[in-house]
Amino acid sequence: MRYEYAVNVFVFNSDYTSLLFIRREKPPFAGQFLPPGGHVELGENPLEAAVREVREETGLEIEVMDFRPGSPIVLDSRTIRMPEPIRVQMEYIDRHHKHVDFVLMGEVTGDSDRIPDAFKEQVKWVSVNELKDMEMPRNVKELAFFLFRYKQED
């Protein structure tokens, strides 16, 4: 069995009114919108991969956010606390190949609402009102609705 590590990042704009999605061109989700993400490269941790993947796929810079910022921090001299993911999930690619996905939450930094021209065809900010009509996998849409509610309560 081959395991590969991957990240998916639900990125909020600066006022938490929209999430960033990308129209995928390749199967299995060709034509559907998904959050930015991809493989964790050798020598990279999931947070570094998240920042890199969002930059490569959207041209935007992000900061990975702690999903539960009030969670306890227990560290020693060799331990660095990383932002807590929304979840970690196993994705079955085929009989011999699985992905361990770190599903993270992020926020854009800098000029957050401006998607660079080179990415405008496939990248879109989506509000909670637009979400119901978006073509995307059901589990992605449900998690996006949950995150909008979560940030409203925050």
C-alpha cells in the first residue's frame, strides 16, 4: 500500500464572507469547484505545503489558521505546536494508493480580495449565498457551509 500526504485548504477572505475555490480541470473532479490543495512534498510539513499550494494555484498568500484556537498547548523543547486542522481524513485513490489529507483553514493576507489575472479563469471567491448553486462534491459543500456557520459564531 502506498500512502501519500496531501493538504486541502478552505481559505477565507479578510472579512470571512467568502471562501476560495478552484475549478478543477482533471478527473476525478473535472469541472467541479474544490478548495486549493495538493501533495505534501518531500522535506515539507503540511503547513508549508498548504501555503505553497494556495500560492501556486491561486497566486494568493495565506496564513493557516488554528481551527480550535482555544485548544491546550503542551510543548517541550523539541515540540512546536502547529495550527490544528479541521480534520485529517483518508482518501482511497485505488487498491494500492491512499492519501492522508490534512484539511486546513486559512485566511488570505495582503490584498486579499484581488485574484491575480492569471488565475481568474479557474479561481473564485464564493459567498455562503452562492455556495448552494456551486458544482462541487457534496462533502466539500457541507464542510464549507459548516465553516461559514463556525466563523459567524466566532
